[in-house]
Amino acid sequence: MPPKIRDLIRDLKTAGFVDRGGKGSHRNFTHLRRAKVTLSGRLGDDAKPYQVRDVRKAIEEVKE
């Protein structure tokens, strides 16, 4: 079962990302180390595979 959008947002915030807001169902997250991620969808929606991949990649970038 894929994670929910709310789970990805929680992971991003735990890693130090800040929600800059967005338009409609889009949310833009940034980190001080210049990493950026955009997520679309409602909180209860299942995350798409590319969204999970992008979030994991962004979190790994800021850990280095």
C-alpha cells in the first residue's frame, strides 16, 4: 500500500523542509541547503511512485 501525501509531508518537515505554500493542491517545500520538492494532491490521497522517489531523493540530498 503506498504512503499517503500526509506521510510524505511529515517526513519532509521532520527533515527540516519548510512549506512555502502553493496554488490549489500543490505544496512547495524548500530546505536551507537549496533542495526543493513540489507535492500535489490532497492529504488523504495515495502518493504516486514518482512523488515518493522525489521526496526520498530530496531528504538524502540534505543529509549529506
